[in-house]
Amino acid sequence: MDEIRLPLDNKSIAGYVFLTGETVVLEDAYQDHRFNQQIDVLTGFKTKSILCVPIRSGQEIIGVAQILNKREGEGSFQQVDVEELDSFLALLSIALNNALLYEREKKALKKTEALLEIATNLCQELDVDKAMRASLLSAETFIRAERCSLFIKDEKKNVLYSKVFSKTQDADQAEEIRIPLDQGIAGFVVQSGEIVNITDAYSDPRFNPEIDKKTGFVTKSILCMPLKFKGKIIGVAQLLNKERGLAHFTPADISDFQSFLTLCGIALRNAELLDKITRRKKKLTLALDLLSYHSTADNSEAQQLAVREVAVSVEEIERHDFDPYSCTEEGQIGSVLRMFMELEEIGSVHIPFEKLCRFVLTVRKNYRPLPYHNFSHAICVANQMYKFVKAGVLHDYLDPTETLSLFVACLCHDIDHRGRSNAFQRYAKTPLADLYSTSTLERHHWKHTLMILTSEGHNIFSRLPTSVYQNVLGVMEYAIMATDLAQHFSILEELRKVLNREIYDRQNPAHRKLLYSLLMTSCDLSSVTRPFAICKSHAIKCMSEFWEEAVDQRTNLGVEPNPIYLPERRNELPQIQAGFISGVCLPAYETLEVFLPGTADIARSLRANRDAWLDLAEQKVPFDDLQV
């Protein structure tokens, strides 16, 4: 039979006797309001008469004993039955008390062993996520909860974050969860420092159900406690859903969990120090790599460029067939300067021209000579943003400073690209991947851009007020991060929801960020919208990097690449490109067309290129003939 648990209240005979210490004798149980009929329903037994007596150890009541249903023909329970049961229980209480003492000692030993195991995990494992996961599992098992989670306080971003839960997949695969510091039970605890122990999460107005929605877990009871180090709150830990049918966590659970959190606080601080040292070493390695490859523009070079007339005309950079890959180096620099000069007239940022020349020259020097992700690609992307601005399609949505910020983000969005994807960086465990675990290249591109902007003589936004300059940096960071195609479809879905409700609000920062993302993706993919000869040429350049990566990944890393990037499938390029346009590019440009009707020509050009690729696929044109 399963264990039966009753709450300590007056809603059952046993509960009443335990609380009052009175002996209860009932001739007909069902006539007494204290009788819990549900027990009969669970057991299938039919209770008639009851004799219920407290079990005492000295003056302390440690349990109750019940005798049910006096034998037929013997009437109801009498005083003699009470006396005989009391005599029996006097002996039973001694044995029961010894058993309880044994259980308490056994539990104390288990607690000591569990804490020792946790301390060992935290001290021996250098990977803090793995150590914490093992420790959470130990705490969860020991305190008998369904789940245990740990959230760390990020004061800079004003959030609590974690991907460390007791019952999740590996740390590499676990999705990080972030919640604002002022939301949910965890937010309340980290702000107030109070312990929260609730029996019904969904009836508490402080509870945030969003995490349940993300994880698929259903929270019932919660014990949430602050995680401290030297008196300072550095996070919170939660136990969810007390097991074995208990509605809430006990004072003993709180004491045990506090012991666990004391160890966690020390371990987290030690891990944080180790992480800082490790990250500094990685940054130093990366900085040495950058210094060995890149340099800033020479002052004399910038001065000479500043006194020369910009030979590239507005008409040239606004042509549909403008192709930076076919331009000379002088033509590339001239086209970027011309676009800046035109946009400056719109934005009135007043960039000193020599400083602008120095910035553009340095950006060019910091792009590597790759087949596709090079300075030519940066100009293509920036040129599309320039055309959006000049066509006036953004006038009602963004201010001139924002559009200039997006233009600069386009120019710098792939700076110091290594010709290898984010996935390759992770597989190869490069210094970049060690430093930036998500959106690896995009984070690097942004940090590199910021490094150039903060170098002496390169801050083209130096004349802006501080608050405006900070906003410019925020726009640029978000825009460069948005070029990670892994985020593309979720962002597109959010923007469609806004469009479907027709509630785009220019004053809403979240809505503006969605537009930044759509514009950056559209510009980053703009090669597919240019005349088909250029579109085809760019596609071959781009795929040549992926083919090279596939060989490197298979040969040097022993990891099988995505089949569409295998060089032996280069004859399938037309099908691959048509699929890429239909699956990735068209959803972006069709959403853009709905949002900005002035971009309809771009979407039409894209569809024409898709059809041209399909024609080549149908004709089964070999790859060598595509290059003609």
C-alpha cells in the first residue's frame, strides 16, 4: 500500500488527536464532522467505529494510533479498550522513539555525506556549470524536490541569468534563461533578501509563469533563497515542488538548503576569479593575433586622402549594378567616402573629413583578404543601407542619427571575419569561441568595431553629445549582433506579429530593434537582389568559403560538415541558391516589402534571380560553366 499522509489540522480524527492530545472514541465515524471519508475512498475500507489515542514520548506527542471497527457482536469501544491500548502504546512509544532517533541520525549522516559530495564537486570541477549542475542534483535528491535551479545576478544588465538546472541536458546544449531583476519570485528574493516558501506558485502574484512556458515544467511549491557571499547577494537558488505529496518545504529543508548555498557562494566566487583570469588570457591571445595581422591607418595616408577629391560620383554608387568586388582599391575607398558624405548631409553629424578618411582606411585594413567576407562585401551591405536611406523609405521610422549608425554597422558588421562560421569556431574550440560562446563572430565584429572607434583619431561620432553617442553605440551593437542568421527567423516572426496587429510604434524601443534587425539582414543578404550576373558571382565567392571550411572541418576536426557545403556538390549550386533564396531571403524581403512598400523593386529583383537559378538547375548547368 502507498504511504498515506494527512495534514496536521482538525479535518481528520488523527490530526485532531495529535493536536489536542485527547483520546477520541466514535461509535459511528461518518456522523462526526472531523472524519476524513477520503481515506476510505482511497483504501476501499469501510470505517464504522474508531478508537484513536495519542502516542507519547514523555510529554511530547510523537504520533497517534487508531483502532477501527470493533468486532461484530462486541458493541463499541469501551474504557477498558482505551486502557489496554494505552498500556500497549507505552511500550510501542519506546520502540518508536528509538526508531525516530535512528532515522534522525541516519538523516544527519546522509546530510553530511551529501554536503561532502557537493563540496567535492565544487572544489574538483573547474567547469563551474558542470559543478553546479552536479551539486544541484545532490541538493534536489537530498531535500526531495522535483527540480532545483540557480540564478546569478548580473548587475550591469539588471537581470538574473542561468542555464544551470538540475535536470537539463549538457551545459553546451542548455538554453540560457534570463529574467529581469524586478520580476518573479526570484526577482523578489534577490531584491529583498527574504526567504520565500509558498505552497501554490500560481496563486502568488509575484510568480512569473514565463519560465514554465519556456521549460514545459509545472511549478507548484517553491522554496527560494538568496545566494550570498560575504553578506552580498550574488544570486538566488530555488527548489521546486516538494516530493512525496508534501505541499510545502519544511524548516528543516530551509536549514539544509542554506548549508548547500553557503558552499555554492564560495565556489561561485572562486570560479568567477578563475574565469576572469582565463578570459584575460584569451583576450591577450586574441589581441596578439590581431596585432600580428592588423594595423590602424597611417596618419600620412589619411592626410593625403583627405586633400584629394573623391572621384566616385553619387550616380555610380546608386546604380543597381554597382559591384564593389569589381572596383579598384581607390574606387572602394571613394565609394565609401561618397556614401558618408551624402548621409552626413542628411544626418548633420559633422564628421571631420580627415578623421573619416582615417576611420575608413582602418576599417579596410581590418578586413581580411577572403573570397567573400571581405571589405567588398562590407561595402555591398553598407551600399544597400545607403540606398534605403536615400530612397526615403526609412524617414517615417528612424531618425538620421539612427540611420547613420546602421550604415556604419553595415560597414563594420563582418570586420576581421576569419572565413569560418560560428559552428566551425565552436567545433575547433578557437580562442574566439572560448571568449564568446554564442554569436561568436558577431560579438567579435562588434568588439573589434568598438576598438577602432575608441582608438585615437578614429571616433567619427566624437562631436555628438554623450547621451546621443551612447545611443549610437547601442544601435550599432544591436545591429551587428542581428546579422547572426541563427536569430533571423525568431526576429522575423516577432516583427510579423507586430505587423499583423498594425501596432508598430516608433517610440517603442523593442519595435525599433525589430526594424534594425530586418534592415541589417536585408542588407547583409543584398547580393542576392543585384543583377543576376553579380548575384551569381557573389554566390560563387561565398560558397567557395563554405567549401573550404567543409574540407577543413572534415579533414582537421573530424566533424562531418553540412552536406550542402561539400565541395563535391558544387554542381548543385543552382538548386542550393534557389533554396536559400526561397527559404531564407524571400521571407525577409517580403516582410520588408509589407513594412516598407518602397522596397517592392528589391523583392521583385530577388524573385527574378530565384527563377534564374531554377532555370540553371533545370538545365543542369555544370559548375565550371557557371563561372563563365
